[in-house]
Amino acid sequence: MREAKIIHCAQVCVDLTLSIDHLPERGGDVFATKNGISAGGGYNVLYAARQMGAPAVYMGAIGTGAMADVARRALGGIGVEVAGVTLPDVDTGYSVALTEPDGERTFISTRGAETMVPEDFYETIELVEGDVVYLCGYSLVHRGNTEAIKRFARKNAGWRAGHVVFDVSPVVDLIAQDSLDAIRPLNPIWSVNEREAEILCRRYAIADAADGSGGSDEAVRCRALAAYLGNPVIVRVGAEGAWYCDGGEVRHVPALRVTAVDTNGAGDAHAGVLCAALLQGMPMGRGLQLANCAAGLSTTVSGPATCPERDVVESAAESMPALDF
């Protein structure tokens, strides 16, 4: 039997980053002051997991062409096995990010091979005890990927020999209700930020979930979502840390105090480190503590894939209060 791994069923694409003084007027042209090409999307989660020393495999689709070559080289460079299907007639997609001096970013993205997972492909995955499956809400706004995830969920309904982490993502308001509901039989850990938690509560008609016990809106939403979904829920609140509830008491995990210069990719660092911690058998409290530290530290460096190495994350966590869950 193979060793347990992080099974990444999301999308790796390519980021084309351009720093500009201002957006061009319609029909106009400007020159970039800085530019870069790098793997992005789900790559950032895998990078964080590998920084923690966790074995990982990319099961998403990958294309054939110049962009796919960038993605393959990047994944190989961090020791991630590429086991997803290769599509011969389409390249991996890319996103053009235009960043202005005040930090405002404008995006134009393509849909490439990563959005075209064959509908029966994820059914071929054979999970083993201890695996950690990473799912992302972005998968559920692409037709082929959505059906592949649904079939995977039906095949593995009730699986409890490892963990499933569902990173709901900013597109939560675009995901069809039946697609969201299809994830629930996997007993996933739902990871959301403040905005995503609010949208989920509204979609499930539990927006006014306060029960008179006091606490922050995020804590109340965390408890309410966990109770409604019947699954553990993490609500990430940036510099205020994260809330966690598995149906019982809602717990707060503080954030590391840092001076942020770029928050791009902080959520990815959090997800990757949490997956690694769960794979390595750590308690949830410790995993969230490390994930919070990694997310915070990643914001002190410019760029999306900036999760520090394991020893740096663990050293930062030593300054945090001990947790008992």
C-alpha cells in the first residue's frame, strides 16, 4: 500500500503578473514596470504543504503547451508528483494580473486544461488511510470539474480514514447549491474567510444565527455553520486569527502579529500548512496554530507562494499560547 499523501484535486494554472503605473484607457497602451511568469492557483497550496515536508500529488488536469510546461516545471521543482490527466489538445490556463501602485489588482483569466477534468477521472483515485484530500470551490464553477468532484464524493461518501479539507474560496456565491451539498457526504473540514462565512450563512438561511451567547459575528457564524452542516468549520479572520467548531464549543486560535506587505496567497499558505499538519497526525489546534503562523508570515513577503520553511513556522508558533484540542 502506498504512503498517505495530500491528494490535491484543484487547479494549478499560471500567473502573468504586470506592475503598471495605471490602467490604459480603452484602446490605449502602457508599459509594465515589472513583470513575471509563475505557477499559480492551486500551486500555492502545494508549495506551502511541501515547505512543511508533506508528500503531495497533483490530481488536477494539466495541458500541453508553453503554460503547461511552466506548471510542470514548478511542480517538479518542489517535489510534487503530477498524476492528473494530461490533455493533449489544450494548454494550461493563465491569469494576467495588473497591479497598480496603490496595490489594486485587475485580472483577466483564461480557462485552460485545469478546468476540464474528465468527469470520471477522480473516481479512479484510491484513497488510503491517512490521506488528506484538498478540494477547492473554484472546481465547482467549471462543469467538468464539478461533475468529477461529485462522482468522487459519491464514491467516497462517509470516508473517515483521513481528512478532506474544502477551501470554499471567493466564488462561493457562484457555486450551484446542489454542488455545495454534494461535498457534505465527504465529512469535509470547511475553511472559509469572513466574507465566505457570511455568504454561506445567507445561502443556508442561517444569517441571523446569534443565540444570545455573545461573541464575535465570526464565532457565531462558525458555530452555526458547523451545527447546520454537521461538519467541522474554520472561519479565518486575518489578523484576528481563526475560529474553529466541530459541533461543540467554538474555539479561537490567535494570529501571529506581523506587519503585512502583501496578503496575496495568505489563504493558500493557511490551507497548505493545515493539510500538512493533518497528514502528519497533529491535533487540529496545533495544525491551525501553525497554519495561522504560516499565513501571517507569508504576508511579510511580496508574492503569492511565500510560505516560509517548516522550522520558521514552528519557531513562530512557540510564541503562541498552548491549545488543548
